[in-house]
Amino acid sequence: MVQVRDDSGTVDPWRRRARRTPRQMPLWQELPLLLIVAFCLAVLIRTFLLQAFFIPSGSMEDTLLIGDRVLVNKVVYDVRDPARGEVVVFRGTDRWVAQESAGPPPDLAGKVTRTLGDLVGVSRPGEKDFIKRVIGVPGDRVRCCDAQGRVLVNDIPLDEPYVARDSPLDVPPNPRECRSRRFDEVVVPSNQIFVMGDHRLVSQDARCQGPVPIDNVVGRAFMVVWPSQRWATLPVPETFAQLSRPAVASTTPVEPTPTGGVVLVVPMTGLMSVLARSGRSLWPRRRRLHP
């Protein structure tokens, strides 16, 4: 061992200590620490920024299929309101009833697995969450149908190639059921949106369950992330570009954002103010999307 001596010939303990190589943490200690850090980061991202949602029904076919997982931007509507044509996840009101019945209660292992999956955003969503497409925003007049059987917004017909299976025209309209394609004109109230599923034949939506408060919107679904062969973005269809601005101004101005845009960097002070305005808690309830 080389000893460092000063002019007097004595060993300098400070220099000798500085030359020592720092000890590395053993792998058995480092690995659990890395897992804990990764888990905490996943929980923070899932709570404040992004969350993956499982699609359990066919109400958005063929845009979204059963078993798809979509990525939802949870902060975009804290700075603006939903826009026509966007696919949104929202909490249903008392009028919105899920079609699917609850499965058998899970055992202890199932509960633990679901809780951990929910914390990182990979489990099935809760019981009162739905996913639909925004058709009308506050002040819009929505009705169906014109001579070609198309939905009209502010008397402008929509060309909807994403609707593969539409409701029949020969079924009389019923405000309590979504079986008919036809429905009377609805003026979308302030601070609410009119939503419909892309699979109109089976979708239970605003035609019979009423508009949805903007405050109930969880976020915008902007990308299919699983399965890998289904990877795709969820852009706004071109037909919505022809619509004029709503007759009643919404609570905040709607500004276009790039398709599938995600806010990944948020200052902590701004994030805290956003959370205070939205009233979101750190541990949201488990969510399950319904038709």
C-alpha cells in the first residue's frame, strides 16, 4: 500500500482516506430499493399524468376492441375543455347505468393483485367509468337524423366513417333507451358534453342517459397501447373540423393540441394548483370502463 507522506515524513490520514474507493451497495440491497423507486414513480405518473384503461365492452368498436388498453391523458382537461371528436373517459352520473353485471368477489390474492395493478394503472377501471366520443360541447344543438340518417350538430351533418354498426332508423325513438338512431334535438347545457359510442347499435350513451358534466371527465384517451398489433393513436376525425364554434362559450377556451399530445413535465407549484382546483385525491378509486 502506498502511503502519502508530507515534508516531515509522516503519513497524511486525510489524503489516505480520500484515495479509498467508496463501497458499493450489495445487489440484494440495491434491487429492492430500485423496485420501490420505480413503483413510486409509476404511482405518481398514474395519479397525476397518465393512466392505462382496459376496454371490457364493445361500445366503441371498431375504434376500440374488447381487451384493448388505452392511454389516458389526465391533465389535458385541467387546462382546457374537451373538444368535439375526442375520445374521453368519464365518471357516469346517476342516470348512467353499467350494462355488465359484477363478477364473483375475488379472493385475497386477487384483491392484492388488483390493488397493486390499480396503483400503477394496469388493472380494470372502476364501476362507474365509461369511454365515449364527444359529439357536442356546451351550446351545441345535437339531433338525428337528416335524410341520409346522419347525426347533425348545429344543423351540420357528420360523416362518421368510424361508426361501423349504427342503430336502426325504423325503431321509434325512446328517451329511456338507446336502441333507435333517431332522437330529438338536445341543446347541450353549460359545463356538459354530449357523448356517443362508436358502436351505436349497442352503446348506451347520451341519447338515453343524458349529457355528462365536464367535471366528471377523467381525461382524454389518445392512444391504444396494447395489444402491440393494435397500437395506434386516437385522433379527432376530420368531420368535426367543419363545425362552427358553440353558441354558448364554455368555461375555458378550447385550444387545439397535437394529436396524442401529452404533458410530461409539470412544475410542482402548477401541479398543486391544478389538483386543488380539480379536487382530485392522491388515491383515486379503481376504475372499470363500461359500454
